[in-house]
Amino acid sequence: MSKINQPVNKASSNSEELARSKSRYFLTWRWHFYAGLFVIPFMLMLSLTGLVMLFDDEIEFSRYQSVLEVRPEATTITISRQIENVLAAYPDAMVTQLIPAKSSELANRFSIMFESGKTVFVTVNPYNGDIIGTIDRSDSWYELANDIHGTLLLGDWGDYLIEIAASLGVILLVTGVYLWLPRDKASKAGFLKIRMTSGPRILMRDLHANIGGLLSFVLLFFFISGLAWASVWGGKFVQAWSSFPAEKWDDVPLSTQSHASMNHGSEEEIPWNLEQTLMPESHDHAAMLAAGAGAMQHDTKMAHDMNIHTEVKLGVDQILAQAKTLGFTLFKLNFPRSETGVYTLAANTMSGDITDPRLDRTTHIDQYSGRVLADVTWNEYNPMAKFMAAGIALHQGDVSVVNKIVNVFFCLAFIFIAISGAVMWWIRRPAGKKVLGAPPRFEHEGVWKVGLITIVSLSFMLPMAGGTIALVLFVDWLVFSRVNKLKLALN
């Protein structure tokens, strides 16, 4: 009797396992499908704008070559003289930044800000001080691409939509890898193989799955490094926890403004881990003089001493000499914007000053005494800050020419993955029917614990994805499950 029951039990067990495996596969496919509906347009947008941003230097040089190129000469004039010429031409503007020329054939760039808040670059010939021309910083192709890349030109709401897309992109990636890995004969047939003679749908499936699977870690890197800039996961959690603590600076007064105040428009010029950190301040020279003036009315000797020891602001030439002493070569110099502001020397991969993130350095200098108030280098970065410093340089293709070429390939691959996913849906959709064509649902008793734990964990780690999933499930329960036409169309 037992011998007869053994084959029956084994067959029943195999059938049960097959049903369970099929149920999990189609459940994962449905998650992959619905996430893809939202993510695909954003992946295309991010890849296309990313391509534009990769070639920012080349595009901007071709547009503004006439105001950027100079003929090298034997001697240069001082930066202070060049600033005098800029202010003479634009008396109502404030010089906020100097970007020294990276080669002898290029002009120095001075960023000036008008009362309206508009900022432009004034390019100056370093050999004779002549003003060559101006570049509207808001007219940059990079600025436009970066605005679309980060906010869809919709401000905070665009930022939220992109964060949702990137968060769901992680779920899309995890489910895609599960579908790609071989489990049975059918999945093994297309694993790391391209079946050219099995029809367009199979061909597209093999290309989509294998390219996506092989580049899964690369795509995850782009998602995570991009999410670190997002408003919620980045701004409220990861960046806030990883910001450099200004309290580490000894006996340094702090401003109410953060380092992000030095950014121009949507250009990210400050290291990621410093953006939320408060700026240091120069000592309050105006307050000191006011207090001294009151005391001088009663003390002639103090008045004499104040006249002797009254400090004046350091000139830009002195700061540049100090920068050289400190070891800076390629950098930006941000000017004080108030009586308590500071000079800031910044050389970092975030803004493309340098290509090696280990050489990142941000130094703040008192505008009166020349004292170094704060000096933040790679060694002071925490692990997440180091990941971002290196990651953003790789993300932007700033490390080398090879890095840029590889990133172009990645962008094109991501575009293909998005388009091929849409093409596969178009091929398999029910022709002539007003239905979405989602993968079929295979019911099976029990809960897939690993799948449930994975989705719940990702939802907690990526709150915008979790909130979106919860909202969709609520709308599905409230509306779609109760309206048969919608239920049939979407399922």
C-alpha cells in the first residue's frame, strides 16, 4: 500500500511546487509590470538629460567659445585689477565667485549677482584685464537639463515624482533580477543568451532581460546616488544623517546660512555632505567698531589704539596667495556676501573642479584676519559622504574620458531597456481590446513570505515607494475592485 502511495505523493508534491513557483513568478512579473508603467518615462528622461549633462563642458565651450578663449601672453594682471574692471562695467552688481582659468588659453570667469538675483559670468582676459563678454548662467544647457533631471521644471512636486520613480525603480530592478535568474527550463533557455530566430517577442525579451540583469548593479548605483539628492530619502534622512557636524570646528561662530547658499541656481557646487552644514562666520567687525566707537567717546587712549589696530578686509590677491600656500591648484573662490561672511576655497568633484574625490577640500577663511576657520577634507568625510563624493564623480562622468564614454554607453543601455520593455508590452497586449494587458494572476493558497518581506522592507527603506504602493493599494480596494470595467481593464 505504501509503495503505491509514494509515486502519488511525489507527483502531488511536484505539482504543488510547480503551482507555487508559477504563482510567485507571475506575482513578481505583475509587480515588475506595474512599477515599469510609472518608471519607464522617467528612466527615458533621466537618461536623455544625463547624456546632455555628460557633455556640458563641450556644449558650453562650443556655444561660448568667442568669450572663453584668449591668446596667451607673457604676463598677467592681478585678480583685484580684473575685479575692478568688472565692477566698473557693472557697478550695481556684486562679485560672488571667481573661477580661475584652467589653462593659459582660457579666460577667468567672475560670477556676479544683480539685485534682482540674476547671476551671470563675466569673462575677463587675465593678461590685460579686458572684459571679453558675459554668459547668462540660467541660459546654460546644463542648467536646463539639470532642472529637468531634478525637478521636471515643476519645483518640489517634480522632485517628488522623480523620487517616486527612482524608488520604484529599485523595486523594478529587484523584481527584474528575480525574473531574469534561471529557475526552470524556460528561464534557462534565455539566460545569458540571445535567441535570434525565435520571433521578435523572444528576441526583445532576451535583450531586455540580459542587458538589464548584467547592468543591474550599475543601475542600482545610479538610482541610489541620485536618490541621495532627493527631497525626502536624501534631504530628510540620508543627507541629514551624513552632514558634516559644524560643532567640530573649535571656537568658530556659525552663520544662520548653510553651505547650500553658495550654490548658483540648480548647479550643485558644494560637496553633498556640507550642503546642510551651517557656514562659519568672520568675527563681527561692524559690531566691534560700533562698540569701540561708544567707548572712544570716554577714552582718548582707546580711540588712538582703535585707529592703529582697526582691521581692514583682506584683498582677493592676499587670499589667492594664501590658497597657493595651502596647496590649492584647481578651485573656485566664493566671496563674502556680508560683513560677517567668509572667503571659501572649494576644490571638489561635485562641481568638477577636480577628478579625484580623495582630494576634495573646502576651506573657509576669515575675511579680516585671514585665519582659517574651517578646513574640511576627504579625511573628515564619513563613509556615506565618501561614497557620494566618489559616486557623484562617477555618476557625472568626471573621473576620466573613459568614465564619460562608459557613462554614455550606460545611458544608451538604460534607454534601450526602457524602450524594449514598452515594446514587449505592445507586442503581447491583447489586440483590439480596451485592456491594459497586465500579466495574468495565478492564485495560490498561502503567503509568499520572502516576497512580502522584500516589498515591505524596500517600502520602509524608500518611504516614497512605500507611500505610493500604499496609496495604489488603497485606491485599488476603494475604486478598481468595485468597478468591473476598471477591474477588467487594469487586470
